[in-house]
Amino acid sequence: MDKQDYTSINARTIDRWVEEGWEWGIPVSHEEFERARQGGWRILLTPTKPVPASWFPPLEGAQVLGLASGGGQQMPILTARGAHCTVLDYSERQIASERMVAEREGYEIHAVCADMTMPLPFADESFDLIVHPVSNCYIRDVLPVWKECWRVLKPGGLLMAGLDNGFNYLFEDAEPDRMVGMLPFDPLDNPSQMECLIRDDCGVQFSHTIAEQIGGQLQAGFRLLDVYDDTNGVGVLHEHGVPCFWATLARKE
């Protein structure tokens, strides 16, 4: 595999998952959109825990970027709360879902199909808030993404990110009680890890350390404001209370 082409493979894989009913590709319903307009709303960065209401800045008129956040789940809710939303995702199907919800509900969204490993196609200091659900497990190097987030946020702007902590790469569904994997998980360097991903139709995924995930945000210039963890929501690790994800709130200083 061309090491520069794995993101295209992931985009095509996610397109197929969406067609098969992937839970992170099911758009909000009209009823959910209406409830959000009336004040009953939440969004997820990780599988089960809603983002605390205290994390959000005033949303009326806010410029919000959904980074790798396609699928019609977070951006419609924030639009219903008065935000002006832009979404960037490399999956054409996820972008199509965003446009479908916008047309159905009668609002405009700037939807961009693009690879987040490349420089973001936005001007400096364009956004008040970036919403970045769990997705950088599909890219190899995360520091450039944090630097781009810092660049496109306004001073004082907020970054909300869902992060995979790597635990899931140590276990397989077929053998949930036995550690079968190892870290780091980098299938571009480890053929056996790539074989596992191909066998399980998982796209091309990567583990990242706390130094990359949270330390990288600090290195890019962010100040960490808050954090929580979350489980997979299902499976043995969830049943044992093992947190497999973090969510972070950081501010551009």
C-alpha cells in the first residue's frame, strides 16, 4: 500500500459502512432537529457520554467547524441552536448526509469533502469552535491537525475533541478476554496489523499516545481546560468499565 493513499482507502471504507447502516453515519431525524431548536439537545464526541453543556460557548451566531464530523449528527444540532456550521469530511457519503439534513430542515451548511491530513481549506481565525469527534484514529500523524486547528480558530476559540486512547487495539472481539495486540498500532509499518484490519474490514487505523493526543494540543498552543473519559458502550471492555476514549476541551491562547 502507498503510505500516502491510506486516507483515500479510509474514505471509501467509510462510504461503504454508511451504506451498510454504520451508527456514526445515521443522520438526526426531523424530530431530533426540532427538539434541539426547542432546547432539548446534546452531541457526542465519544460513543456514549454527551458533551457537558458547560463546554459550549454561546452558539447563537457562532462560527463552528465540524472536523471529520460528517454524517448529519453534530452539525444539524448546533445549527438548530443558532450556530453557522461548516463541516469537513473525507467521506462523500457523510458529506451527502450533511447536505440532505440541511435541505430537509431548510438551512445552509458549508460542506467540504477533503482530507484532514492536508492543510485545512479555511482562512486563519475563521472559527469560534471546532467539534472533532473520534476520527484521528484514521490518520497517522495528529500534530499537523492540531496545528491547523489552532490556525483556523479565532483567539479564545475552543477545540472539542474525541480521542481513541489505543486500548481497543490490544483486544479482538473473537478473543475479548486475552490481550492479542500490541502498541503502537501502525499498520503501515506492521504487516500483521494490516492483515488484521483487512480481515475485519476496519479501514486503516492507528493508535496514538497521550503525548500525541493531548501533548500535541499543548504543543500546538492550546490550553487544556477539561477532560473526561468514555467506554465503547458495548462489549467486554465496556462491561469491565475500561475507558477506551478521552474527550478534551482546549482553548486557543
